[in-house]
Amino acid sequence: MSMAATVDNNAGVAAMGGPSLGNAEFEFLRAFVYEQCGISLGEHKRQLVQGRLLRRLRALKLRDFQAYCELLRREPLVWFGSPDHDPQAEEPLPVALYEPGCVARGVTLEALAAAQRPYRIAYSSPSLVGLLAVVRAGLAVAVVVGCSLPEGMRVLGERDGLPPLPSLEIGLAWGARPRTPAAARLAEQIHDSVGRPEALAA
């Protein structure tokens, strides 16, 4: 590909309004789509990709496509309970929650309200360890990200009368200061250990 062709294409994309989809981000997204869907996006699809993803940038309140590509993955939230007790059958539903300010707490309460499922807050804790003790004793159900589901716990869901839950987005947030080589290397290690971005799954 000639340099002139690259410059012309980028100029056309920028004219659409909003941040421009740079070469590095476009190559990243091309690789991701191919890995996940087996679809090969040619250079002629750049404007189509940018037009579609600009809406996602606005919805996610991200500043540019680089921030979008740094969404590491989406992790599903799941209900869990003790394998030896059935607090999910109680009315109102006893729920163990993280303390106010936690995203998972807000999402859980919103899901219960949307489903009009009566509940009572049986316990609040700043840590999963605290929630686990209450759940293991059969005193409540709780919500956790799927990757942190404690061993031996029972996954609950709609078949148990509990509302569906969304997924949480896990990403990197960079500050306004210039990125140092050490910070960039740490970001690479986080990418490798946490997982591949799944921003296109939305």
C-alpha cells in the first residue's frame, strides 16, 4: 500500500467527524474480528468500521479509538448460592451485596428492580470473602463476576427465579501524563494476563 493511499483514506475517514481510526487501531480491530469471527476486513472497510464504532465510542464515553481498543474483555456477572441451601426460594429474596459504590451492587439492585423481584439486603461487605461466608451459610445469594466464582458454589439463574445480569467491562484507563516505557510494558502484561478485548461483542 502506498503512503499516498494511506493518507488519502485516513483523511476521508476523519472527514466523517469524531476521532480518526488510526492505522494501529484498525490493524488491531482487523486482527480481533478475524480471530473471533473468521472475517477478513480489507482496507476499503475502514470507513465502515469507523462509522459503526463511533456510536460505541459515544455510548461508552471514550475519548478515541485507542481507548476503545484497550477494553480488555467483558466478564459476565453471575448469581451464586450455597449448594446445600435454597435462599433463592425465599420471599423477599435475601441478598448479600458489596458495599455502596461498587458497580456490581448497583447492577444487582437494578436487575432486581427491573424484574420486580422483592428482596432484602441481608449483608453488605467490601470483599468477596465476606459475601462468601454469608452465602456458604445459606443466609443469602450474591453476585460475582464469572471469573471469580468461588469453588464449590452453585451458579443460579432465571430457572431459580433470579433476573438476568449484564456483563462488566474490564479495561485500562490512562491518565493525561505521557506514557513511560515502564507503564507501557505494564499495560502489555495486563493485556496478556487479563485477556483480549471484546469491545465488538456489544
